[in-house]
Amino acid sequence: MLNFLTYLVNGISLGSIYAIIALGYTMVYGIAKMLNFAHGDVIMIGSYLIYTFMVTGGVNPLLSVLLAMVCCTVLGIVTEKVAYKPLRGASSSLAVLITAIGVSYLLQNLALLIFTANPKSFSPVITWEGISLFDGELRIQGVTIVTIITSLIVLVCLQLFINRTRQGQAMIAVSEDKGAAALMGINVNNTISLTFAIGSGLAAVAGALLCSAYPNLTPYTGAMPGIKAFVAAVLGGIGSIPGAMIGGLTLGVIESLSKRYISTQLADAIVFSILIIVLLVRPTGLLGKKIQEKV
């Protein structure tokens, strides 16, 4: 039983990381109707920035994360302006997909050029050892607890931002109808840029948590978590913030328990099988809304 609880808690922690990453996917898609498949590589860039600030610059871990968030926010805005904005009116989603893949390879190769392919040992941002339960038989690491709490804080803050602020209401309006939002005086370009900025800033947070739990940093660190977070976003209903959280937690638990009770080698296959099943049975995801085509 305690063994099961250990893997369950670890799954919730992993799912919390997927949820934070999935929020970036779901916000961009919900508002700009684009899938930023380079999002996982922004996580990698954020992780390298934190590593550089902490190891090379000797900066405080928390301040390193904040600085990385600022840098990733700027990166998100620049990426949107340079790569995605020209494609916003494109009738084919293939152009967007090719652009996203191009941005992804660009970021990976920049990381290879600057940091080389040699793995870096990431110094954990969270040094708290955690707590022990049941007379020490169940130990929950500090990074696990902080990851779960952070994901909940991010979810609550995003929900409050979307529902209680002027910029958040502008995002809702743009997601419903860009043309009508523009007629209402909303700056659509700035609103979409803000969405990319928030998602990229959260990517730095996800990178800090991911590399604290799995301290092995390479230029490909964000690739697989990014893809799995996309699966989580689809599972929860891409475009839905609560759906991204539910999808991330569900996927993390399934992956963790699959590694324990089925097979470590088959865990990834099970995760991607979930994507296929969801697309076949419920394409809109658990909390997604069916989009009515305008004619």
C-alpha cells in the first residue's frame, strides 16, 4: 500500500509539471488557435538559463528562476512576433506546424552550439528534504511537495487573471472572435503576444521543477515532456485551463503507475495510446468545447 502511495504521489508531482507545461499549449491554442510545438524547447532554454545563473553567476536559486522567467517571456514574445504572427491568417495549419518545428530545431541547435551536447548536472532549485510519514516508511521529497503546490498556485492565479482582469477578459474576447474583439477596441496583436509571454514564462517555472526532480540537463531535455504535456492538454480539452491541469495530473499518475505495475519500457507507449483513444472517442477532451464552424 505504501509503495502504491509513493508512486501515486510521484505521479501527481510529475503530472503537475505536465500541467504547467500544458497550460502554455492550451492558452496559446485557446486564444491564437495555434499549436506552439516549440514550447518544450523554451523549457530547455529556461533550464539552461537557471543553470547558468546559479552555477556560473552564483545567483540565488529563486532569483535565478525569476530571471529565467523574464528571459523566457521575452523569448516567447519575439518568437510570436517573428515566427507566428506572419502565419496568423494562414489557411493551412501545415505552415504553422512546419514553422513550429523550425523554431524547435533552431532553439535546440543554439543550445548545442552554446552549451554542447554534454549533459549538465542541474543543481536543484529546491533544497528542502521533504517530510516522512508512517514512521519514516513513506518519504515525500521537498521538490515533490513544492511542485504540486506550485501547480495549484499557477492554476488559481491564471484563473483569477483570466476572469478578474481587463487583459484576461480581452483574451476571452479574442478567443471567441478576433474581428469582433478588434471592433470593441481590443488590441488583438498585443493580447496574443501576452498569451505567448505568459506561456513562455511558465515554461521557465516548469523547467526549474523538471530539472530539480530529474537533474540531467541536455539540449533535448524539454522535447519529450513537451510532447507529453501536449497529450495532457488534448486529454483535458485543449483551450481549457482547468482541463490542462486535470489532463496533466491524470497523465502523470498513469505514467508513474504504468512504470511500476506494467513496464518501464511501455510507459511512453501507454501515454501516447491515450492520445489516440481520446482523439477517437472524445476529440474535444474532458473539458473541451466543441467548436462550431462558421459558414
